[in-house]
Amino acid sequence: MESNKAVIGALLFIILVIGANFVMFAIARGAARSNQKGFLETISKSLNISTQKKDNSMEELRQKIEELEKGKKEDAGESK
């Protein structure tokens, strides 16, 4: 009796793992086929979105610093 329950539990676990793998495969395949692009290209674009936002904010920060430095140089030149 106990061995039957263990076998049924093991079978359910195996079916659950196989089902989860199939679902993940279907999701990955769907993502790879979106817009008819390659899988690696899709992944790289999804990863690059966050770095592009960081680069844009860093570029804005650089521009602000340059503007402030120019304003500081102009103020120093006017006071002499």
C-alpha cells in the first residue's frame, strides 16, 4: 500500500516536471518567433533596454555638468 502511494507520487512529480518544461519551451519558442527575429536577438534586445535607459540618464547628467561648468567659467570671467 505504501509503495503504491510512493509510485503514484513519483509519477505525479515526473508529470509535473515534464509539464512545466513543456510550458517553458512553448513560452521561449513564442518569444523567439515574435516579429520573425532570432532568439538571441530577441534576448539581447530585451536585455539592452535597461542599459539604454541608464545610458540616456548618464548622458543627461553629463550635459547638466557641462552646462554648470560653462556657467561657472562664465561667472568667473565676468567677475574679473
